[in-house]
Amino acid sequence: DGWATRWGQQILRQKEDLALLRRPSRKLASGKYRVYLAPSAMSSMMETMKSESFSFLAYKHGRSPLKDFVDGMRRFSPRFSVTEDFELGFAPRFNRLGEIAPAQIPLISEGHYRNSLVSGKTAREYGVASNGGEDSGWETEAPRSYQIAAGELPSDQALAELGTGVWINETHYTNFSDLKPARITGMPRYACFWVENGRIVEPIQDMRFDVSLFDLFGEDLVALTKERKNFLDVGTYHLRVWAGSRLPGVLAQNFNFTL
């Protein structure tokens, strides 16, 4: 019954979104806004973030977006924790070399650096211990079964807590615009709305955003939702991907729209 109820509620929300999308769209001025990133939008942000951010090899080669974080020069919000967690069951616990990873590897704990992912190849190159990181040749030492810790904001109160700002359900794509400050650019897509006083007013026209992860998940992070959603990576562009994540929604301030 619980499963059927949740699906029924989701279908009703989608029908409501379709009705709202028929309203004339609003063109937002460039600037910084209070935003809510739904878990599906977070999935896109994290897909970009995870590609080399947690790789020990990328760190040693100087191309990790989180190099300043690993070096202790930057911090995230105490609300922000990321864990590689094979108990979620999104990916096998072994890599292609047959190395067994720990069941859980804390990567970021309450805003502080804990671990990088290290493959056997990187371990031999730099004389460090491997923790079963995957050396796939495509996304080397990227998380394969990870989660962001839940927060305290009930999802059904996210609109009210957003107040006035932008509700982002999806993003068209995301990519790094500047690695050193970990800046990500992208565009909202599919059922993204302007919200006033906790009520959806109208859809927004496409705009480009450009934000630093150190800000978004740092001092600008207002809240994370209690409820999280699972996302499976079913990509086959280079090879069949076995990966997934469990992510909350994110309420943030000072989210920068540039165009």
C-alpha cells in the first residue's frame, strides 16, 4: 500500500506540474536567488562533481576540483557528508582487479575531508594503500555506490521553506567552468518554477547558472531534506555502468544565474 500510495502521489504531482507549465513563463534577471534543488537536479550536479573530485590520482595530477579541500584550504557545511556505501547495493564491492573495498568509505564527514578513492594501480604508483577504487579508464576512482547524508527538512515543507525563489526539478546538463574554485555551470530544465511565498507561480525560461560547490554545499547550504531518492546510473556510452546514488533535495541561497 505504501508503494502504491507514493506512486499515486508522484503521478498527481506530475499532473499538477503539467498544468503549471501551461502558464506563461517568467524571464528571470541575472543575479543570485534562493533555490531548491530537487533530488533529480542534485543527481546531475553530483554526476559532474564525482567524476574526479574524490580520485586520489586526479588529486596527485592536480586536476581534482576539490584539491583545495583535500589540502585543508576549503571546507563544506557541517550538514554535508558524502559516503561511498556498498551496502546500498548499487554496485559490486570489488573493482575490475578483484580488489575488495570496505563496505563504507567516508569521503566527506560533516564538511571535513576524510578519504579519497584509490585504485590498485594508483596505490602502486604512489606507494599508498588501495581501498578498492575502480580504475575503469573512463571515470577513474569515482564513487560507484554513494550517498549524501539526509538532513532535517521534510520534503513536503520544501516549498514553504523556499519562500520566494526558484524551484529546480531537473538540469539540462552540468559541467565544470573553473576547476580550482570547483565552479559548475548548467541550465535548469523540465518543470522549473518561480515560487513566491511558498507557492508556485509560473515556469521560468531557460537560464545559465554558475556556482561554486564550495559555496553551494558550504555557507550557502540552508537545508537538506529528510527523504532521499535512489538514482541508478544506466550509462553505456563507454561501457556498461554499474553505479548509483541516494540523494536528498537541497535548499540553498545565493545561487547565481548569469544569463
